[in-house]
Amino acid sequence: MSSAMTASATREKPIKTPLSREQIRGFWTVYLGWVLDGVDSVIFALVLIPAMTELLPNSGITATPANIAMYGSLLFGLFLIGWGLSFIWGPLADRFGRVKMLAASILVYSLFTGAAAFSENIWQLAAFRLIAGIGVGGEWALAGTYVAECWPEDRRKMGAGYLQTGYYLGFFIAALLNYTVGATYGWRVMFLCGLFPAFVAIYTALKVKEPRKVIIEATGPKVHSSWLEIFAPAFRRRTLTSSALVGVAIVGLWAGSVYEATAVVTLATRAGIDHVGAVHLASIGAAILSLSTILGCLIAPWLAERVGRRKALGIYFAGMAASIVVAFGWVFYMDDGLHLFMVSLVFLGFFGGNFAIFSLWLPEQYPTRIRATAFAFNASVGRFIGAGVNFLLAAAIHWHGSLGAPIAWTAAAFVAGILILPFAVETRDQTLPQ
């Protein structure tokens, strides 16, 4: 009887495949790149108000709250267009290798985030953020593809969840930097902090090896042929549904999470708190948001294995829709809503962890020869959708005179996403295609 119980326990908790030193080093390197990607991505959200307050007058525009919100939205939209243009990294990674292109993408976002510190008007800042977005956008697709192909089958799903926490750990680090460096030395020094990932890029290029599953041939697939193949009959449905669903998720990330700092500063100012105190609260809010998202990322792969990819994403989408409506449609307009808004960030963050599902789901839908192309394309189309929504948000915020109601309406995108989910391809219990 004891033997039977032991055998049953063994079946329930199989021993995981050990990771090699090369797999561990590769993971931590791309993870660090993803962490710093998160730092560089969210810096502008944290310094939006002081940066716009200084640069708008230099550009001949009055720095009113409505103009700050509107032009901030426009710059967010341009950054997302840069993210969208990052689709080029995918075919290049399928042609020349994941690691080389990963290092190049890190170098691009690092240099142009740092360059933003020298902006003299909003147009220069917009150009720097656009180009930085091209680098930032490549990191997710290339890192996600690398981990899926580098880690063994029985570990890669949780590996996707672990990887995705890095982006939000970057949010947390950026919040700490803003609390200390930003509040003391200003927004330009915050952008200078974005230069550090350049050293990670150099290390990645020199020390990290390609996944063994990737065989790069001199006569391998050309860029144009890999783009065409993701729309072949075998993959068309996957590409269309995946890109639409990523678009929904990015609307939530940029419409809800990225406006956290501006919303907290607005509520703090309304409560009579001075500028430094408001910046500190915004940093605390960003920390709450990022830690909650990390928790959501860790739970997402487990939930996706229990109920399937589509149902898990549906749960996260529903939670995100409800959180956005409550936080921005109700709490934001309360006279004493600051503390309750901070609490709502826990839920915005947790359900924002839905990106971890894409990190394990997208690689499962395509073979190795076009995996990076497909991942990058689906993410890029989603970013263009997010950019379009941000341009609409800029107009809506300007017309409404407040960011609360326009952002609350973005919850409708998650309802649309839930309606798309039944048409997506379920890959639960399937191995990674070769």
C-alpha cells in the first residue's frame, strides 16, 4: 500500500527536467533585458507631467492640464507606433538568430531612451520615444521566443510566466528611481538612467548562445517569405485572432496602467498634497501596480494549464474591464478618492498580468522557422491598435477635460476581446511545434 501511495505521488509530482548552465545564463540575461525594457518603457509615464510642463512652453503650447494630458497621449501613441514598427525584428531573428537581434533591440531602446534627456521641445522627445519604441517592442517577441525554444518542454510554460514578471519588475525599479532620482534631480536624469541596458546588450551578444532548436541555414527563409507564411491557410486564423487579442491587452496596458502616475498626481494635487509628495505617491502607486502584476504573471501560466489558454485570458480580460471602470470611471471622480484609487491599482495590476498568457501561447501556435516573425507581427499589430486608441484618447481627454471617463470607456475593448476568444486556437496540452 505504501508503494502504491509513493507511485501515485510520483505521478502527481513528476521531477522537472534540470536546466543547464547555458539555459540558466541565457534566461537571466534575457530576463534582465526585459526588466530594463520595463524601466525604459514606463519612465515617460512617470515623468509625463514635469516633462510636458517644461517642454510644452518651449514648443509654443500652453502647459494646461488638458494640454499635458492630450500631448502626453499623443506621445504615448507615437511610442506605440514605434512598438508596432518593431515587427521587423521577428523576420530578422528567424533569418539571423534570436540572440543577435535581441542584443540589437536592447541597444536601440537604451540609446534613444537616454537621448530623450536632451530634448528641447516635445517634437524632439516624440522622435526619440518613437525610435526607442522600435527597440522596446522587439524585446518581448525575441525574449519570449528565446525562452520557449531554450527551456525544456516541461518548464517553458512557467518560464513564460517568470519572464513576463521582468517587465513589471522594471516598473517597480522605475518607480523607485522616480521616488529617489526623479523627485530630487528631475525628469532628464530619469531618462539618462535608461542608458544602462546598453551594457546588457553587449553582454548578450558576447555570452548568450542560440537555442539548440534553432538551426540557421544560409539558405533559410527570407524575410518576405516568413511574413507570407504566417498568413498561409494553416496559420491565418491564429495570426488574425492573436494580433487582435494582443491589441486588446495593449489597450488595457496603455489606457489603464500607464496613466496611473498621472491619475495619482491629479488626485494627490486635488487633495492638497504638494508636488514632491504627489510624485512620491505616484511612485508608490507604480510599485503597487507592478508588484500586483508580477503576481498576476505568476498565476497566469498555472491558470492557463488548468482551464486552457482561452478561458484563462477571458478571466483576465473580464477582471481588467471591471477594474478600469471602477478605478477611472468611479473612484477617480470621488472627492476623497486617492486612497481607494491606490487600492484599485492592486486589481489593475493583477489582471494586467494577462501578457504572461501570450508569452506561452503565441510560441505554441507556430513552428520554429516562423515563430519569431509571428510573435513580433502579432505583437506589432496589437501595438498599432493600441496607438490608434491612444490618439482617440488624446482627443477624448481634450474634449472631456479629464482623463477619467475616456479611459474608463476602454473597458469596452476587453468585452470585444472576450467575444473574439472563441475563434482563437486552443493549444493546451500541446507541445511546442518544431
